[in-house]
Amino acid sequence: MNKQELVMMEFRDLFNKMVWLNKSKMEDRLKGHKPSEVHCIEYIEKNVDPNVTKLAESLYMTKGAISKLTKKLMEKGLIECYQKSENKKEIYFRLTEQGKEIYNIHEDLHQEFQERDKDIFEQVTEEQLESMRSFMKKYSQHLDAEIKKRGLEIN
């Protein structure tokens, strides 16, 4: 196995371990909410004027899937839609109080996981962290180019 294959295998293994380790706590605290719902809630809270297009692009889902997801979140009373007076065509989303509760639980869990993993990150130098971030950014840009080259637009 070459180094590139090893890196990719280790990335997948690391990601799978994180998901597995965090899964039971996430499911317990976020009962009845799927990861896609929670990530949609997170995006809505952290971004200005989120709409179907922005959500689709950010979450790598189709606009149709986002429409279904936001409809479900509205039915659960977690988000609501609004329009701007200057643009009556576009529909935007914001969290309800109940949606903010889910968002806060999710943020608390991320904080808890960061605290759990703090020791390992304290052993990594700033240069190492920057090198890792630089690689991830380059790889992400490469994947963006591949997505564009294949015409895999979010529809």
C-alpha cells in the first residue's frame, strides 16, 4: 500500500472512529433528530439568510432533498421561513426557540468532544496544525474542481 492509500485509509478510519465514539451520546441527547436535521439546524443558525440553494451547496444535498428536510423541520417546529420585503420571491429560514434548543445541545456536545480530545491537540504544534489544515484545504479544493469538472451541481 502506498502512502496516499495509507493516508486515505487513515482518514476514513479516523472519521469512522469519531462517528462511532460520538454516536451514542449524540443520539441520546438529540433524540428523534437525524444527523442531517441537526446539520441543517446548525447551518441555519450560523449563516445569514440561509435559503434552499445555500443549504444544498453547504450540505452537499440536492435542492429537492433540502426542501423535504426543511419541510420536516418546520413540521417539527424547529425552523420557520421568512421573506424580505425587498425580495418576495426568495424564502429564507431561521430557528424557532425549539430549534435553538437543539442547536445549543449540539454545540454543547461538540464542546464536550473537544474537551475530551484536548490532550492530543495540546501535543500538536501550531506548525503541524497549520500543515494539516493546509493539506485539507488543498484536498477540498481538488474535490471541488472534480465536482465541477463532472458537472455535479446541486439541483
